[in-house]
Amino acid sequence: MISLGEFLPQLFSSPALAITVLLTLGVILVNGWTDAPNAIATCVATRAISAKAAIAMAAVFNFLGVLVMTLLNATVAETIYNMADFGGDPGQALIALCAALFAIVTWATAAWRFGIPTSESHALIAGVSGAAIALHGGLDGINGAEWIKVIYGLGLSTLLGFVMGWLSARLTEAVCRRMDRRRTLPFFRYAQVSSAAAMAFMHGAQDGQKFMAVFLLGMFLAQGQANVTVFTIPIWLMVLCSLVMALGTSIGGYRIIKAVGMDMVRLEKYQGFAADMAAAGCLLLSSLTGVPVSTTHTKTTAIMGVGASRSLRAVNWSVVKEMVLTWVLTFPGCGLIGYLMALLFLRIF
């Protein structure tokens, strides 16, 4: 494990490391403004809490999620770290990784411009994989065993999020069916804030590990170490990752909050609570089993499930169609950009 005192002198003495860190933090920032807002979208949309307070809460619980879950189980980080092969020449590998990070920022920024909540997890996976293929000149750059976990995670986050959202909403309605709705509003207001905090915690647990893994990969390559297989994530990196995510959410999160929490389904407070609890439960299961899933897919499909529990017409399927199209295009689109940018960067540098 590298300490902050050891890292800072290396950062200022190595231009390659400085560029890699800048690009990695750029990807984390983009995750903050395009992905992290999903965690707090419902509580802001139902006015259970203000946007500023929700962003502050998300920052705190993102950090706690990164810290606690990484200490308990860092398998998600290890999966992402080992997913693609950046061994061999550290210099060439670092150039390819920087190209992948550049591609991820480009893809995510374009999606944010249109207010579409992309999965930064899958953009990260696609961009890094495309760059690894370019680096090795073929599929030898991909670790198939780790990639299978990604495919499982894609299906799990989509299907389980919808089913759990539907069940959670129905269960909440069944428990409260004999209660005066007006008397339950204060409870669900506070319950939704708590469930949004749980969702932010699990977002940090999942996405924080993924981006820290890439940060460490870039740091090792910049130091000329291309074959590091065992690593420990330092606490200063957890703090840095959480702060940059929070900054990104405060800069551009409202567009995604509007798309997820307002445009797709009009939610009441109890429904927002049901969606958050369902999504957080799915992410907890995935994190404990070490399967890297998409927090975007999980949260948005949970909201769809909650809306569908009331009526299929309660869901704005035109918005869903745009989201799903973006999800489908993320793997080939961002992967292709990562591949082409890696070829370009390797030729230039």
C-alpha cells in the first residue's frame, strides 16, 4: 500500500503519473455528475429533501460506502483490476489506459449533454477493454473469466432491480393499506431520506471500488510496474474518490435527477422509499458476492418496477426507451472509442 506521503512526491516528479491521475479523476468527476445523482434522484424528486442537502448527504455516504465495503470485501475492485491485461511494456500500457479514460469522459459527457443517465460502470469496462484489445492487437487483452462476472452483473442489475422494485412497492402498499395516508407522509419523508442514504452508501461501495482500481492500475503503470496482482486500497484514495464524486454531483447532477426521478415515473414518497430500498438491497447483494453491477441500471429499473406495480401506463416508456438505447450502445460505442483512441495515442506517443 502506498501512503499519501509517498504518492505526492511521485506525482510532482512524474508527468506520466500526473496525466494519468488527472484523467482518472476526470472519469470519477464524470461519474459524480452522471451516475451518483441516481442515488438521490427519488428523494429530491418527491421533495423529501432539498437538492443541496441531498448532495451533501450523498458525499458523506458515498465515502462511507467506499470505506466500509472496501475494508469488508474488495472483490469488485479486484474484478475490475484484473478484467483486462495491461501487462508487458508499462509505457505502452499506460498510454492505452489514458486513451481509455479519455474515451470514457467523452462518452459520458455526450450522454450528460442530453440528460441521459448512462452507466459509468459499463463505460469504464467497455473503454478499458477496447484499449486493452488495441494494446494487444486482439482479444488476448481480455480476461474472459472476469468479463463473465460483468455480463452476469448486467443481467442481474436489470432484472433484479425491476423485480425488487415491484415487490417492494407492493409490500409497502400491503403493510400500509389500512393506514391514513396523510399520517404516513411524515414517516415516509424521513424513511425516504434514510433509504436514499443507503442507496448513496451502496453507490460508493460499488462504483468507488471500480474507479479506485483503475486509479491504482494507472499509478502502478506510471511507476513501471505492469504485473502487480496484489494491492491494498489506501484510505486517502477512498477520501479523494468520494470528494471528487461529490463535486461532480454538485456540478451537473440535476439533469440526471430530473430524468430519473421526475420524467420517467412520477413518484410519491412511499414509492421513492420502495425504489431506494429495492435498489440498495440489490447493490448490497452484488457487492457482497463481488459482482460488479451498474448502479444506474439497478436504480432506474427499480423505479420502473415501482411504477409498473401501480400501472404500466405510469411509466414514461419513451424516456425508458432512450435510456435502454443508451445502455445497449454503451458497450460497443465506448469500447470502439476506447479502441480507436488507444490506437491513435499509441501511434502518436
